[in-house]
Amino acid sequence: LLPEVVLNTPAEMLGNDTSSAIQAGVIHLFADALRGAITDYRQSSPQAQILITGGDAECWQPSIPGSFYQPHLLLRGFYLWIQGGVLP
């Protein structure tokens, strides 16, 4: 069986052992898929901003040019809603 791997942004494109190779492969595969989806989306909405949020967002954000990392987007939204404000 393959080892469980913690996802972190890999330092290199190719790993030098099983864990780092899996990590690099998963990160680069999903980053390429995200870039492709964002490229397609920007054709119909060129002014859209890309917010990256969620548990592994820090891994993906450096791979997505022009994106913004917002680690607590949901909590920030709830706070603004409770305060009667609106999201920017």
C-alpha cells in the first residue's frame, strides 16, 4: 500500500522518495486542473476575482496566478452579516 501523505507545497517538481513523489504529483495534478477550470471560467467572466479558501488552500494558491488566499472566508462572512455589513 502507498503511504498516507500530508499535502504541502512541494519544493521540487519531482519527488525523491515515494511520499514526496505522491505529494508533488497530487499538488501539480490538482493545480493544473484548477488553472484549466479558472482559464475556462475567465473566458465568460474575465473580471472575476479568484478567492482560494479551505483546508488545503495554502497549497494551491501559489499555483493560481492572480488569486487571493482567504483562510477564514466563511467566518468573515458570518461576522459581516451579523454586523449588518456586506461583503466587499
